[in-house]
Amino acid sequence: MSDSKQPESINTELWDFPCTIAFKTMANNRPKIEMEILAIIQRVVPGDYSPTLKPSAKGNYVSVTATVTFQNKDQVEALYREMRSHPDVKMCL
């Protein structure tokens, strides 16, 4: 089995700040989950977001995608850490 441990820090050689990415979160599909995800993004990287939602084929999960502009590596690490701590979030890309 592979080790699923997350790295402690991002490789800053691969990032050029500020950078804009489509931040995608996969979560359990339930009412208002997108608002909770956006609240986390707003806390870490304040901005004006218009997310797109896409339910899974069976409707059990939903992907929430927002275009986020990171100013530094601390914001990237903080956002991934905060998202992973949410009990309904299954994956972040």
C-alpha cells in the first residue's frame, strides 16, 4: 500500500506567486456544503468568488470549484490544511 501522508510544505520552486488556480474540492453532497467550503476559502484567501458546482453521477458527492489567487505559499498550505479538516471534504485538487 502507498503512504497517503501529505507533505509538510509545498515545493515553492514549482509555484510563481501571485498565482491563480482553479481550486477544486470534492465533498459529500448535502445542503449548503458549498457555502461552508466558500467560507473556508474566504477565511484564508479573501476575495469575490463565483464557484461552480458539479454533482457526481450518483449525486452522493459534489465538486466545488473556485478560481483563487494565492499571494504566497502560506496561503496555499493554510487552505489545503483547513479544507482537509472539514469532515465532509473528501479531496482537494
